[in-house]
Amino acid sequence: MNEFVDFINNNALLDTTTLAHSFSWCNRQIGKKRILVKIDRALVSNSWLLANPNWRCKILQCKFSDHSPVMGWCNKSTKPDNVPFRFRKIWLEHNQFMNMVKLSWSEPMCDGPNHLVMRKLKRLRSTLKAWHKNTY
């Protein structure tokens, strides 16, 4: 058993089974004789987690065996790039928000007065979207 623990530590493996149940094995006893242990795990390296940032893993409910199945999956972000613009109230609390809006609005644009406000708003929208993605 110590060799296995040494292997995990030497390779800097991380246990990713953190969702759902806390234990993966049960001796199927009742009362004080019941034993619950986390035996089954999904171990991954830190570099693997960095390459798969949406990785999730959970211990499922035990049905047919004394061991619970462990299931892992990667959540892919299904958020499209052309998400409609939404103003967020939390932006008003950020100390850099107003300065960023002033900078975006004060940048010169070569356009006629009819389209100037519309183009500045469009530029501000893309600036706010990028700022939100980087800040929050």
C-alpha cells in the first residue's frame, strides 16, 4: 500500500472524485458494523487538468456491487461567441469600470455625426465584453 501512495506522491497525481458521494465502497452492513471507505478514485496529473479545465468526476450510487462506479467527463463550454450583450450590475462596483468606459468613449473615431454614437456604443460593447471575460 505504501508503494501505491509513494507512486501517487512521486507523480503528483490529484484525486478528482469530488462530486456526489464521499465513499466508493460499502461492506453492506447496517448500524455500527457498517464501513464506508473511499477506495476507488480518478487520479490525474496537474498538466492533464490544465489541458482539460472543465474536467469533472463523481462517485455514483452503488447498485449491484459493493463498489460504486466512478464516472468522469469533460464539460465543453457551449456558449457561442455571439452572445447578446447584457449589462451587469456588478460592473458598477468595480473600481476600474468608469475609467474603462471613459477611455473607450473618448477614443477618436472618423465617422459622421449620425453614426458616431452608434459606433462608439458598439465599440464600448465589445470592450465591456472583453473586460468582463478577463476580469470575472
